[in-house]
Amino acid sequence: MRITSINGVFRSIGTWQVAHRWPLLVVTVLISLFCLAGIPRAKFSNQSDDWFDDTEKVKVDSDHFKDIFGNDDSVMVLVQASDVFAPEVLQAIDQLGDELLASVPYADKVTSLTTVSVPTGTEEGFEVSSPFADGIPDDPKLLAEKKAFLLGKSSLKDHLVSSDATQTWVVLSLFPYDTDSEEAMIRVGDAARGVLASGRYTSSLYTMKATGMSYTEAEEHIVVNHETRVRVMGGFGVMLLCLVILVHSLRGVVIPILATFLGIGSVFGLSGWLGVEGNSTLVTLPILLGMALSVGYAIHLIDAFRTHFRQSCRRRQSAIDAVSECGWPILFTVLTTMVSLLSFLLADMKPMRWLGSISAAVVLAVYLFVMVLVPVFMSFGRDRVPSPEEVATQGATRADLLFGRFGRVVIARSPLVIAISIAVIAWSIPGLARTHVNMDYTQMMGKRIPYVARMLDILNSKLGSQYSYDVLVECPQEGAFKQAGTMEALDRFERYLGALSQTKVTDGQPRTTSVVRLVKEMHRTLNGDDEACYAIPEDDDLLSQELFLYEISDPETLFDELDEDYRYAHIHVELNGYDANQILKDISSAKDYGQSLFPGAKVSVIGQVVEYAAMNGKVVIGELKSFGGSLVVVAILLMVVFQSVLTGLVAMIPNIVPVLLVGGAMGWTNTPLDMMTMTIMPMILGIAVDDTIHLTTRIRFEMEDGKTTGAMAVERSFREIGKTMGMTTLILCSMFLVYCFSPMMALLRIGVLSIIGLGSALAADYTLTPVLINLLSKRKGKREE
């Protein structure tokens, strides 16, 4: 298919547009108003569950766990002081617990030094009560006795309070949520934040650092919303600045902005009408991408219009010529970009599928608005008489002529270009092999965000941990855990979990908890508080009696660890960090060992950390599917359009090199592949191919007369569109530069890697693409001779 024939089709479209410009504008306005009216209906969320498919996650076990043991979310406050048993600190802890109970929705109970219930020996046997049930004593001696009593409890030491009494937890347990989990978590977190931020808990005697899923979810919600506003506003400022600097025309600035606003707004408005829920963390990507591509498409049209207007000085004709010249390459770039973005649909993650579909829709929308508005508005105005200089240069500017000479230099240095390209590929491939997956939340967000820095401080403290999971043991018969053998097996299981590589250990004490510690503490209490009796009773009847005594004394605490039928028990395991591969190994070995201890029982591992660790494989598979899919489809499109398998494959080479360079940069700089960075490679491929298409199409057009050599066609093409290619890439890089100033590491990485990819793609199109096309043309010429 000849480019001349295709341009003729778009010339007809441009002629029709200019002839019917007023009706076209009216229809465009009406459609835009309808779409924009749906923006208030648009909804966004950032639920972590969206990243997992129900068919592949432990959702059933997780829901089952919540049905038995209630909400697995809680608000936790780490209190640090020189002595947490100091009266002022205990009073603050007690007051904080009361205020959290009164202020936080779904509040169930508070566990702290002032409220914790422990078994105490009595004349009748024992009772479960709080040492501070009668208040905080003023007598230092009595307070010291209570401190020694609590620190002497193995079930509390280095769990609720550190052995050196410098740290302790205030834990607010929550009732199950009765509404959308994200909305409920944000309500809980905002209420708890209000209590901690009131100033009543700021003192030189202690510090209080809060954490918990709902607490950090509320803080993340604030950070993400702020980042979205800042990055979008920054992107708009960059777009405006680029247009002012590069276009030098009021009309050339206003029209692309209008097309961008209407295109992006219409897509999100339609999403609102259709009830499609977006992802708040990823929403800036389609918006900034839409801004950059819209301006890029507009500049191609405007620059072509100006070139023709300098030659003919007739506005309507110049608008038609611009559509004729740019219509096909812009449409082709839109198709390849959309294909690359739609490849995200192959990833088994709902937010990625949303990102791919909404981004592709934005690209299509801004293209349509640009192709309608730019030629129509540029056609308005008066014609003029060309100057002698414009006639002499055929409308080319000094910059255009410089790019033409640059094209000659590139062809003359072909061996050097190929050598440098091979060196870049040789450097990139080993780096690409070093890339690794890491779904660590704190690394994705970055410690420059205050609440993440606080989370890391808590993680590094004696009692703190950010990551944990629960192991649920479900026995087939009721009363199973009233048997000493079963309880002893649970104890062995807990010790095994405590010895795993990722389990946190504080002062030699593994951070694992289960009903075993309550049973041992109770048995010791009933035996004169003898440390040697901190063990599980060997007799089934004695164990049943002690459990019954605990049940009637403090059923709430007991049934946090066991179900009322004594069939289910769980072990809570806190982790010392996040190593997904090692966590998966620990979980696998835990399941195997658990099944050997409890034949016939079901052993399940539950928790977000389990899901995120399992995401490692999904991210790799999703990346391979999305990038592989986009690579294959784009290659096929190039082959079909250029009507040559060889030409299509050659056109892919300059677009694969930037992707390899990005992957190599990730590997050599130890940048992890995660839920955010996995978007870069397919996106870079889709955008990088744009300039390749523009340049290749233009060179083919120049060579269609059969008389122009490859080198001459390259020079003419560089003179015509070389400057525009640089301008569009500059705008794209400027847009992604907005991400480089974000405190969120995920966004910063996207910004830096995208600039590397887009910049190297332009360099490849300025050098490698013309060299390869020239070599192809020589090969074709020799074959024809």
C-alpha cells in the first residue's frame, strides 16, 4: 500500500472537516457536555484486594478465619519511654485506651498494660483479672510489685511489653466491618489519627507511634490523594510551559489544552456514567499520558500546518495538507500505543486491567479531539502572501535545515551507530537478567513519606513488626484442643514457626502467639507460680478443667485464640522484614510440618503478606504476558502496514533497544519489579514506536518516486519532521519528570525509568532507525538490479 494513496484518503477527510467545520464543532460540544457531566459520578479506590483474583488468593480461608475470630484489623500504638511503668506513662496509656474506645468506629476492646487480664492464684484456685483494675497506684513499692508481676509473665514479656520495660503496645481490637472495607478502614484510621494528633499524647516522657492496617490505610489515602493533585497540576503546568515555549502561538496553546481537557474528561466522565471504579494510586498515569500524547499529536499537526502555510499561505488548504500528511502516521501510532496499553488486560490484576483499558481509551479520545479541533480551528483566519525567504527554503526553518544535515551525518556514521547500539544491548542484557521482584510495601512507598518512616521505625523496634501472618489449624472433631496431645502438637508447631528464618525474634523470644501461652500461664498459676510448671498439662482431664476455668473467668481472651467448640486454633507469626521468596519457602514448610503434626486437619496460612508474597510470580507472569503480547501485536501491525515481514522486524529493533535499556538499568541499579514498575516496559514500547512510525512512514513517502535514495530520503525526512520528533519526546519526558519529584518511590521510579526509555527511544530513532532503513533500501536496490 503506497503512502501517497493513504494520504489521499486522509486528504478527503481533512477536506470534509474544513467544509463542515461548524456542524462538526456543535456535535463535538454536545458529546463533550454529555460525557463531562458524568465526572461527578466517577469513583476511585485503592483496595489491596483488587490486586488479587479470588480464584488464586486465600480469600475463602481468610473469610473463614474472620467468621471464627472476628476482624483481623486493629489500631496499634507503640509506646516508648525510659520506663513504661512510670505513673505518668501508665496514665497516658489508660487515657489513650479510653479515648480510642470512645472515638473510633467499630471499637471492640483495648489491650494494654492497664487493661490486660492475667491469671492470678487465689485460695479457691485462680482468677483472671487486671493488675490495674483498681487504678494506677501512687505507692512506688506497690507499682514496682505490679511491674515485676507483669514482667514475670512469659506470655506478656516481649509480646505486650519489652523485657527492659522501655516499650509496650496499646492495641484497639475492632468489630467486623459491616460496610465496604476500604471506607470503613479509612473511617477507623481517620478517627484514630484524630486522637493521636490531638496533642494530648505529646510528652517528653514518652513517644507514641501508631500503626495497623486501618491507620496506615487512612494515611495512605491522604498521601495518594495529595500526590494525585500535585502530579496532575504539575503535569498541566509542564504541558502549558512546553506549548508556550515550543509553539509560540495563542491558538497553538489553547487548542491542544482544550483537546486534552475534553479527551481526558470525556473518558472519566463516561467511566462515571458506566459505574467503572478506578484505582486512585494509578490514576495519574492515564492523565499525564493523555496530556503528553495529546500535545504530541497536536504539535505534529500544528508543525505540519505551519510548514504548508509558509509554503502556500492558505489556511484552509494548509489545514487539509496537515491532515493528509499526519493523519495516517498519527492514527498508526495511536493504534500501536493502544495495543501496548491494552496488553495490560493479560495481567491477572484488576488495577492493571483498569489501567490498560482507561489509558487506551484516553489515548483514543485525545486523538479524536485533536484530529477534530486542531485542523478546524487552524483553518479559521486570513490567508497571506509568502515571503521570498519562505519561497527559497520551501517553508523550512533553520532548525529544519540543521536536522536535515544531521540526517546526512548519521548515514555517514552508520558503522559507529551500529557499534554503539550493539554495545548498549550487550550492557543491558546482563542487567536485565539481574531484575528481581519485590512487593515490599515500604519500599514501594518510600521512607521519605512520614508515615512510612514511622512504620520502619516501629519495624526496627523491639516489639514492632510491619508484616505478619496467621496459621489456622482446623481439626475435624469438636473438643480437639481439649486433648493434651493436640495442644502439645500446637506448641511444637509454634516453636517450629518461631525458628523459621523470617520470624522476628526479640531478646531470644520468637514473636509467635497462640492459645498455648495462655494454657501454660494458667497451669503455672495453678501450681504456685512455679516457673517449671510453665507447660501444658499432660492429662486430658486436667487440661479440660483448666480451659473451663479460663473460659468462665475470661472467655473473651480465650476465644480470641480458640473457637468455642475447641476445633480451631491459630498461631500469629510476626516477621522481621520482607523477603517474598523466603516467606513463600517458610509458608510451604509450615504447611507441610503442620499437616504432619495434625493428620486429618486442615492447615491454612492467612494474611496479606501471604498474598503479596504470592504476587511475585503473578507480577513476573503479568509482565511477560503484557510485554510479550504488546511486542507480538505491534510487530504484526508493523509487518502488515509496511507489507513486509523484514521491514516490520527491522522497525521493531529501535523500539526493543530502549526497553532492554530500561530493563538493564533496573537490574544494574537494583530497582525492583513491582506492581507499579511492571507498567513501564509495555508502555515504553507503545510510546517509543510512535517516532519510528512517523520517521519510517515519511522516509517511505520520500522514496515512493523511485528516484530518491535512502540517504536522500533520510535527509528530507529529518528536515520535515526531525524537529517535531524531538519536541514530542521532550514533552513526554517533561511530563514524566513530574514523577521524579514525588516522595513516593513507586512514582519516582516510573518517572526516571520512563525518561530513560523515551530518551533512548528518540536517540534510537535519530540514529539506528535511519541507518537500518538505509541498509534495507540498499539491499532492495541491489536485489532489483
